[in-house]
Amino acid sequence: MTDRADRLRELATDLREHEAVADAWLAKSFTDRLLVLDLAEGTSVPDEIRALLNEHDCYGANEVYETGAADASFAGAVGDETRHQFVDVQTRGDHQSYVVE
């Protein structure tokens, strides 16, 4: 595991302590590392959390991927929670996904 992954795992652990955050973890898309947040029902990403993520070079996936979505990080509803995804731009494109034929 890299130092970067360790730092982001620590950040996710810290974010779980925030009142608005139901869960936080690292995930991987095809080539990018994502920090995923599930927020309590009716909660949007607090400004202080978004600023903290930006300080760690994690930006809303919709913004990074230029999807045109109104919310920079919203990924959908999961039960009573809302999911938000943030791309680790420090390592963007460094990860590999494999296709098995």
C-alpha cells in the first residue's frame, strides 16, 4: 500500500466521525482512486468537508469527469443516504483495470 493510499484511508476514517457522514471509504474506478462518502438523509456535503477533501487533492467526480451535473460530487441515493464521489487527482490515471477475454 502506498503512503498516499494510507493518508486517504486515514482521511476517510476521520470523516466518519463527522455528524453528516454515515460512511466513508476508498474505492477504485477504472483508472482512478475515489474517496466515497455516504451522507445522512437530507444532508449535502458540508463546506468544511469539501474544503478538506480539496486540500487533499480530492475533487468531485462530476467536476473532474466534466459530466455537466449540477452537483460536483453527487452519485445517487442509497437507501436513506446520498452518495458522493471524490477523485484523487494526485494519482489520477495511475491505476489499472484489467479486461479478461
